Amino acid sequence: MHLKDIIDFNQKNVFTGKSPRNYGHTYFAKRDFRPGETVMMSFGKILDHQTNHLSVQIGFDKHFLPTKWTCRYWNHSCNPNCFVRTRKDGFPNLVALKKIERGEEITFAYWMTEYEWAKNAAENQEKCKCGSKNCRGKILSFSQLSKKDEIKNKKHISKYLHGAI
């Protein structure tokens, strides 16, 4: 898939705005989505390390740096409305986990892509602001989940993380 096609797809499905949870910018649904529908596609410059902010992990030694229309504003929630499905090229798509209504903020759990946080990662200092009933108070990486949670969420994580279970 070409970058232009990904950007066109995302712009058709979402718009950007200020997060009601003080996460800065975020994406909102332009239309209703049913569970299982692809909401957004990602893409970006491949890196061999995690940056302190904004990179998304797609392999144990592989991250990518997204742009505005290729997932730069994907925000975390402990009760997300999307999950990750890895494409053949290794990049993740966000897929509706449950019904998403037009105007609703698009969220996923960062542990769905991030195995562990680098020492300089902003998530080490940031408190979770999702406000969900099951909020953990901090943004966890996959390696910080219990074994029970790892196994329970196997179908919602990046494909490369399956080897960590």
C-alpha cells in the first residue's frame, strides 16, 4: 500500500482535534464504526530504537516514527475502543474493538504495540489520563502486564509480541 492511500484512508475516517483527556492532539471518528472495521492505518520512517515520545514499536528492535496522518496522535486508554492488527508489511492498523460513534475519540492501549519503555520514554513519567473505570493510573508496556492479561489480550496485540507470551 502506498503512503498516499494510507493518508487518504485515514482522512476519510477520522479528523484531528484536542484531546478531552489533556493528551494534546488526538483523532476522532468521522463516522460510526462496527467492531472489526479498520479505523486507521499506520506508516512511518523505520527506526532501530524507541524515541522518548511518538515512536511506535513494530518489532523487538524496530520502531517507526509516524506523521500527522499516519498515527502520530494515537492516544492511550486503559479501556480502548480499538485494538491492533498487524499488516503484512509489519505496520499496525487500528481496528474497532467495539462500536465507535461518530465524534468519539479513537484510542488503543499502548501495551498493544510497546514491549517495554526505554529509560527516557515519556510514558515512564506520565500518569494515565484516560479516566476509565479500570484506569491503571500509569501507561503500561506489554512487559508490565500480568501473564493472565498477556494471554487474555493475545488477539489484540502486535504480531511480534506473540513471541513474548
